[in-house]
Amino acid sequence: SLLALITSLILTSMNFNRSRQQDWFWVGGVQSTSASFRVRIPTTEGTIRTFAISTNSDLTFADDRVLEETLKYNEADGDYGVKSVYASSLETDTAYYFGSLDDSNNVV
């Protein structure tokens, strides 16, 4: 597990998305029924995104979503344009998919 953490840190530092125009997500603190996410918020005023976690790989099916978090311009937790999202009540031995949807419910 320590090797996986070190590998993840090295790969993240080498391939980290430095473009402020792209959505990205980082998941950590994974437990058997919960996970913590850091999500980049939109960088253009008026842009709204929905961060979704679903049991379906097609995030557009709202009935399969277990979490939806609205992401708006200038609603970051700090100075770096990211927001913390915590997912709880997840079920063990279940595959979850996550991503970003625009205001027309298209995966971006």
C-alpha cells in the first residue's frame, strides 16, 4: 500500500493537469463505505457543472446516481479552484463511476 501511494504521487506530479480549463478529480481517503474527492470547479463565470457518482458507467442516468454535487464558478474551498466532496453510504463490493456533467446533462 505504501508503494501504491508513492507511485500515485510520482505519477500525479509528472502528469498533473495544469490547465485551468479542464475538469479533474482526485479521489482519496477511500474506506469500505466512503470516499473523499477533490474536484476542480469551473473557471469561467456562469459555468455550472455537476459532479456525479453513479453505479452506472453512463452518468447521464440520474436514477443510478448516488451523489450529485453542483460546482459553480468561485465556490472553491480555497485559493486553488478546487472543492472537497465527501461520499458516504457507499456499498461494499460495488463499482462506482464518477465524472462531470454540464447543465444539459452531457458528460464533459
